[in-house]
Amino acid sequence: MKFESILFHTRLREAAFESLQAVLPLKPAGLRRIVLVYVIRREEVAFVPYAGFDKKEAERQRAAAEERFAHWAEVVAKSGIDCTWRVELGETNPILIKIAEEEAVDLIVTGRKSRTGFDRVYVGSHILDMVRRSPLPLLMAKYTAPYQLEDGQVETRINSRPFVRPMLATDWSPPSERGLEALIALGPAVEKALVVHVLGRNVTKNADADAIAALEKESRKRLDSACVRLAEAGIQAEALLSSGHAAAEIVHLARVHEASLIVMGRTGKDWFQEYWLGGVSHRVAETAERPVLVIP
């Protein structure tokens, strides 16, 4: 796996430029090119009473995006990374998938939704739809996010260095194996990695003590094997084994161990159920304060 070319989608909201800057440390990991993308959403310009298509608004959005992107491209170029941009009209997710294919990118980066208050949901519905649909790794940047402290207070924290302490959450599935490959590809940007497996309640609830002990032994063996592979790639890693409700426990472990990024394969052995009801990766993407990298 490689991350040489990135599609960076933005709505040009607050901290969008800072979110872009946060991916530039991938240059030592092979990043060579960034394609900036702004989508003029059809529903915003498609119909005006008695006037039809709002061409003036579409042109205003295009001009604003291109002006901003021209400045961003200059900054990115100073890092030795090529930067181009595209402004398209249409439905966001189909447009992103089309551009990703046309530009032959390795990773799609998109931001969290604009929020008010503290509602424990960190991405919007279109991003969750991308989690389900994207044929490429998808990074939900979450440059800023509200954190609820133990005393109930809320503070906004900055996720400005997402690749320094990534946490791979694995369930041993093929997408999780690709998640390990993605973590290895991030190597030069990583200071230390965490590898975690959660024994889900659905696995342990009817198991006796001997069966649980056997599961724990096998899980630790697999975790140690993953850490060896990371060490061979030059990445220091720590294994973590836990139990509970998988999504909630992954989010909790990321907090406790101060992970900068959660990496996971797109989960769900039953794809129909995964698409319509959402799997563990879907719920982690929705509720984690950290950036989340989902590997299909």
C-alpha cells in the first residue's frame, strides 16, 4: 500500500487549511501530490423560484474556491508536493469517487461536519456514506473536536499531528490486514503505533473461562505477530487486548492511550447489514474525537 497521491475534499470551513497542513507530514512516507476538491452541491444552486439554475451563486462558489485553492497550492508547493485543484458541480460523494478514479489517488481525505454544541457525533451523513462506499482508504480528518472531560466540561482540542501515534484496531479480517499494511505505509511519519484487538461481547457472552482464556492467548499471539511486522518496518509498536462493545471500547482506548489516529478496516462480515445498519468502523468514525482512517 502507498500514499503517494491524495484527494483532499473540503467545504472551506473553519480550520480547513490547517487540516490540509496536517497531512503534509506524509511527504517522508511518499506523498508526492495533492488534489484539492470543492463540490458545488447541486441542491444549493439547482433551483431558484421563477429563475431556475442559480448560475450567479455557482460562479460565486467556484471563484471563492479557486482563489482559496491557489493560495493553498503555493503553500503546499513549498513543501515539495505537487498540488492541483478541481471544482465540480453535483452530488458530493459520486463526484469524489469519480475524481478519485480519474486522478488515480491513493487516499481520500475529508473533514468532519460543522457542529454546534456537544452532540457526540463527529461526522455528517455524507461522510458515513463515503465510509460505506469508498473503494479507497478514507481519512476523516477531524482537525478540531470537542472533548468531554471527566467533570463534564467540554473543551476543543486540536488534532494537528494525526500520524505520530496511530492506533490500529484489528478484528483479523482481510480489511484489518490491509489496515496493518496502511500503518506500515505511514511508517516514516509514525513515532509509535498501538495495535488493539477487542474481544466483543458477542464472542465472550456465552463462553466459559477456559474458552475465554484460549481466545485471549490466541489474540495476544496475533497482536505480537502484528507488532513484529511493524518492528521489521521500523515502527515501534505496543499491543493492547481488551473486551467489551467493540466500537465504544476502541474509542475509549484511543482516548486513554492518547492515540493521534484510529486506523481500521471497514468491518462487517455481512455487507448488506454493514451498509444499511452500520458496522464497528461506521460507529467509530461517527463517535471518535480522533481522526479515523478506514481501509476497505
